[in-house]
Amino acid sequence: MSDRIPKEIMNLELALAVVDNAYSSAMEALMEALEWVRGDGQIDMPGLVDAGFLMREIENHCDDLRKEAKAKKNLVEMVIAKRAITDSVNEAGVGNIDGRLATGTPDVKQEPKMPKKGTAEYVALCQYFGLSEKAIRAGVMSPHYLRLGEWATEATKNGEPLPDGLLETRPKFTVAFRRKRQVG
């Protein structure tokens, strides 16, 4: 690994520091506002409306930032995992990848394409797991998408067939990131 830190990594480290700072400032302001709202009841309604509005805006900005960061992280995970798995085709398996700040463990899981409710495939999938026609029609139970993906991954690894209603799966490349201890 090169000793030179890429500009993009330095920019991300700076962005994290800015977010950490903003988080601390926002939490302090939110706690002060909470004490103010819980105060003696003398706050006028326009002040409460403004406080609620500003809290909503903080919430929206944080949620938008979280969604964007997650989407970009998922893309980076896919690139890492695809490259690691491609590079290790002739090896026993994919190992950990050490960065300067973190260790990443690539993996590939099966992501099922869920059949639409009411289709013959959906009925077949539900029946595979023991649901009766009556329960399926009533809609009282439905497959849990994430858990079904975990189950399909295990079944595929063990060479077991997938149920008739689960027509296809596609690979989902992921990476588990663990922060390294900082010495110093």
C-alpha cells in the first residue's frame, strides 16, 4: 500500500470531521431547545412552531445525508467485493483487506427477486414454507425480504434447491468494515 494518501480519502476524512463537529453542535442545540421547551411553559406558540420547523429541517438534512452516504458506501462495497472475489477465483477464499483506517471483509450474498403478491409464484413460495391457501389469501403472513435473502444465500452455499416460487436470485456484494485501533 502506498504511503501517499489520495486526495479523495483526505476529503472524506475532512467531511467526517465536519459531520462530527456538526453532530456535536446540533446535539447541543437540540438539548438546549428541549430544556427550553420543557421550561416554565412561558414559550409563545410562534416560538414553538419555529423550534419544531427547525428540528424538522435538521432531521431532513441528516436523513438526506445518511441516504446519500449509504448509497455511495453501497457502491464502494460492490466494487471492493467484486474485485476481491474476482481476484481470488483461484484461491481458497476472500480474506480481509487492510486499509489505513479500517479492515474490510468482502462477501457475496444472494438477493432474491420476490414474486408479486397474488401470483402463482408467490403462492408457491408461501406454500413452500407451509402457509395454507387461506393464510395466503388473507395476507396475514408474508416473507421477510432480508431474512429470505439470508436463507437463500445459505441454501445456495449448501447446494440446496430454492423453492419453486423463488425464480431468481442475484449476487449482492457487501463488505463489513471494522475500524482499526488508532495508536498514538
